Amino acid sequence: MRSDLDTRDLSSIRVSSLKGVGPALEEKLHKLGIRNIQDILFHLPFRYEDRTRVLPVGAARAGESAVFEGEIIACDVTYGRRRSLLAYLQDTTGRIGLRFYHFSRAQQQNLKQAGTIRCYGDVRAGASGLEIYHPEYVRVEAAAAMEETLTPVYPATEGISQIRFRSLVEQAIALLRGDNLAELLVSNSTMTLAQAIRFLHNPPPDADIDLLMAGNHPAQQRLAFEELTAHQLSLRIVRAELQKLTAPALSRPAGSYETAGRAFGFELTHAQKRVSREVADDMAKGQPMLRLIQGDVGSGKTVVAALAAVHAQENGLQTALMAPTELLAEQHFLNLSNWLNPLGINTGWLTGRVTGKKRAEELERISKGDAAVIIGTHALFQKEVTFNRLGLVIIDEQHRFGVHQRLALREKGADDIGAPHQLVMTATPIPRTLSMSMYADMDVSIIDELPPGRTPVTTTVMSDEKRDAVITRVAESCAAGKQAYWVCTLIEESEALQCQAAEVTATELTELLPDVKVGLVHGRMTPREKTRVMNDFKEGKLGLLVATPVIEVGVDVPNASLMIIENAERLGLAQLHQLRGRVGRGSAASHCVLMYRKPLGQLSRQRLDVMRQSSDGFLIAEKDLEIRGPGELLGIRQSGEMQFRVADLLRDQDLLPRVRETALAIMRDRRDQADLLVRRWIRDPEKIGNV
Ligand code: ADP
Ligand code: MG
């Protein structure tokens, strides 16, 4: 048995061969996608705890975790908002609170008499000053030994304790040698794969702790490179699969783009023409298009999408356009109907709110092909919807759609004509390095030009102490026949409170602005209510619209030329940019006022400065990435699909160009390696970048 294990590749040795792994544990491991020894080794710690040294209490800082050692000087039940047990630990440099919300009487007694303890936990600012909630602690009799190395913490191991998992890792590491874990890609790292893996599970005492905590250790970089490459490969494999499918090959568009745009009432920008041509080229190929259109807010992505739909219709094919919300779908429906109906192209409308007889009719129009371009929400790909020669699927604001939904829609294509073409429009510009990595499965077109005649939005940043002056400005603007938005961003995290505050603000502004009709829209209203208010605003029945940041998505009211954002320091750059994009859509000069509450932190100040200085979405996205990191900026594929084990898109972005080259080379020369790498890093390859 032993000798057998010694010679086999670790990916072929099942976890059940480890000591202590019976059927029950094996089952749990399988649930985590861990089947073999290689899987255990690649289940890497997602952070480390530093329990190697005791920190003086006086050096404690909120937000950090550390070991403290000292005497328990008090231990009493307190009655604040919630009953809790509060003890104080004191050393020669200060004291810190230990707070327990769950505790027993016995625990209280024991802790009171514990004398000197050593504890570990996250420090935070609590009611009594710095506190640790539910620290781990032990009594210290004599000078007890500290941990010698950083303590690895493993990602969710449901039903398997950290200690148990560590023991499995230990056994797995004992089996690891240089030759039984395949080096699947050439790396210019100084570490071998085996060395890197061993290091990360078990950092030696002399490891550079700061480097490791920051994720910049060569061992982490070695693996991050491989992980990012594996991720790229998974997307490229999907893409290669897709390219094997057939799709309807469209003839060239009947009219030129010059006339096509004119039918909509304007001249296409150069960028729109270029991107439209790219789309038409794709759809002529007989393979499913998968193209992403990136463009700044207001750059006219929808127009390009509409032209693609016209083109499909000329070829006797249906188009489905999906938006993430009812509101946005309706906006698209109105726009597209305005543009397409005069050309004799019928539009259809389907969302969850279309019910009863109307729904039955709409479904019939779709299945009979009476509607050529159907606009809606995810309701479009429910089972009951049968298309009639679906040739093109357009997805707006892609990140809010799950991969499975996209898949469902693709299956709506008819067998005899092949898979539909797919066009995806993003809401937010994405920096190039990132989009290369996130969208390796798609072709990307960029609309880098705004339609002419837009006047740039001027942005001012001011403290909310000047709120009165801002309100006067709203009054003046509305008196001049213009409309305004007032966005309430709250300090409170809860949506309920946000909406409540928006209500309060709306009431207040109604009083202060007797000559202005004030409307309110927030996330807790029903879609019907929201649409009604939005329509009133659009038709000019309301002068001021008070809103929570829900209006972020695609609202288009050209007469609105003033945007006030309260507590703007709370919002990310991408969101601020989206919000600001709601004004400056008409010919009048537009303004955006970013109000903040003092004191303004350094990062917030930086962000607001960026907003004041630039209105270029791509530049703002780059800055956002620098200031904050990719996670929230993208909001994209966040649903677990872009979660990495060691890699971090922001930290490791300098690796991306080489990752891309490497992935291309592997696809070309070593296709077998590609599959092995993907299987090593991605537990559920089906979930990634599916189309
Ligand atoms: P987004 O890229 O944000 O989706 P839209 O497609 O909604 O932008 O276009 C924003 C606004 O600009 C719409 O009112 C649209 O009618 C208008 N528009 C788009 N393209 C042009 C153009 N070439 N000339 C003039 N107006 C345009
Ligand atoms: Mg849009």
C-alpha cells in the first residue's frame, strides 16, 4: 500500500486513503469538491493568523487580530442594547475589553477567577473602547510556548473543523514530493510547485510575515500565476467549444450604417459605426457571436444593439433583449419601439408583471413570430416561452445575470437554425487589464466616443454644512424649468433605513420647496409604483426626484440637469459615475453636487477628487481599481464565479499580460495541459464563464 502511494501522482490518490477519512468525512470533502490528495493541497489557506507573538495591549488597533496576554481585572454582565458579559484584560501597557454575547454562568465564574490569560481575536471599537468579541482564550500558568509559525485559516470547510482539516493537510504534505505533483506550466519563479504548496500550508518560522499577509510572497505569486492562467484557460475552453457550434450566418446589412442611424433620428458616432460593423462581421460567420460592448454611460450602446436587431430581422430572425430590472426593460422597450416600429418591426414585451390574457397573447405573438424584437426581464427564458427563429440574444448590464440564465436563453434557439448570437452590454467601463482577464471568453468592442452635442457635467464637491445653499440651487433650477435628482445615500447599512431616510428627505424638501413637485423612488417600492413615479418624472410632472441609489440603472431623462448626491463619500466611484451619468443627457449645461459629511477620510477625499476632475468612465474605473480594488468595482461575476484561492485581480494585475500569453500558448500547443490545469484549480468548471 505505502509503496503504491509513493509512486502515484497525487491527483490519482483518493482522500479515503488518508488516516481518519471514513465515508462520512469523505462525503463532506466531496461536497467541497475535494476528491484526491491534490485537491487537498490546493485547498489553500485564505488567510493567516499571527499567533507567534504577544502584542502589548497598548499597541492594539481596531481591525487587527492579535494575541494579548494579561490579567483579568473585571468580569461583569452588562445591559446595553443586548445583554453581554464584559471582562477587562490588563497588561503593563493598557487594558482591553473582552465581550461575550453568548456565555454561561460557569464561564463567567471561571473567567473572573482566571488570573492571567492569553487570548486571540479581532480588535474592534466597541462601547467600552477597544474590545474583542468572543476571543479564544486560555489560562496561562507559566510562560506557555507561542505558536512558531503563522496559523493557516482554511476557507469554508463546512462540518470539518480547522484542526481536522489541518491534520489532513499534514498527511497530504507528507506524501508530497517533487515528482508526484505535475508542474503543468513553465514558470520563471524561483520556487517549484511543491515548494510553494508546502510553504503556504506551513510557513516556516522565519517566513516573511508581512509579505505573506499581503499576499506578495513568491510562493503565493507562483500559485497566483498558475491560478489566473487556469481561469483564463477555462474561459478559452468554453469559447473553443462555442466556436464548434453553428449559428445562422446573416447576410450583410441591407442599408448602410449611415442610413440605419438616420432612421433612428441621428447620425451614428464613428465608434458606433465601427462597433456595429464588428457585430455584423461576427453574425455573418455561421458561428455564434459572443461579443461584449463596453462603453461609457450614455455612449449609445443601446443604439448599436438596436441596429443588430434590425439586421437580424432583415434575415428573418427574432431578437430577445434582456434587462436586469423591470424599470430598465421598460426603458429599452420604449426606446426600441420608438426606433423600430416606424421601420415596420414589431416589438414584444414580457416581464413577470405581464399576466393573464395579456401574457397569453404576448406568448403567442412571440411563438408565431409576430413580434420580431422582444424586450423583457429574465421572464424571457421561462419554460413557457417559445421563440420563433431566435437568432440574437442581447443582454444588458450583464453582471446581474447569472451564467445559468444565459445558458437557458441560448437553449431557446431552434435546432434547425443553430445557437443564437449573443451580444452583451456592460453598464460600467472596466479597465483593460481586467477585462482581458474577466472576459477572455468574449470578443470585446469599445465605444470610446460620446454622441455629439453633450455638454459636459460640471461637478462640485461640498460639505453638507452648505445644504441650504444646495436647496436654493435646486429651487432656482426647477424655477427655470429644469429637473433635478436628489440621491440619498445613507450611513446606515440597512436598506429599510435607507428608504426611510429617503422618505424623510422627500418630506423635508417638499416643505422647503413649495413651488416644486417632489417625487420619491426607492428600492422598497413595488416595480409598479417605481415605474409610475419614473414616468411622472420623465413626463415633467415632477420637478425633483428624491431617490435612493436605485436610479443608478439606465434612466434617461434629458431635461434633468442637476444631480445632488448626499453622503457621496459613502459611494464607490463606479456608482457615483453611473449616478452622475443620469444628467448631461440633454443640451443644457448640467451640474452634479457631491455633498459629504465631515470628517472626510483620505480615501474618500481622493475618490471625490477623481469625480471632480474627470468624467471619463474608463479613467475613473482605473482610479477605482487603484483606490479600492476590483471586487466591488466590477460587481461582475461576483456570484462566486470570480473567486480566487490565492490570486487577487488587483494585487496581481501585473501578472495578467503574461497570464494571457501563457494561456494562449497552452491552448495552441498543449491542449491536454489546459484540461489538467483547469481541473486542478476549478472545482466546478461548468460554473465558470459558461455561455
Ligand atoms: P448607454 O450606452 O448608456 O446605454 P444609450 O444607448 O441609452 O446609452 O444612449 C444614450 C442617449 O443618447 C439616448 O438618449 C440615445 O438616444 C442617445 N444617442 C445614442 N446615440 C446617439 C447618436 N449617435 N447621436 C445622438 N444621440 C444618440
Ligand atoms: Mg444603457
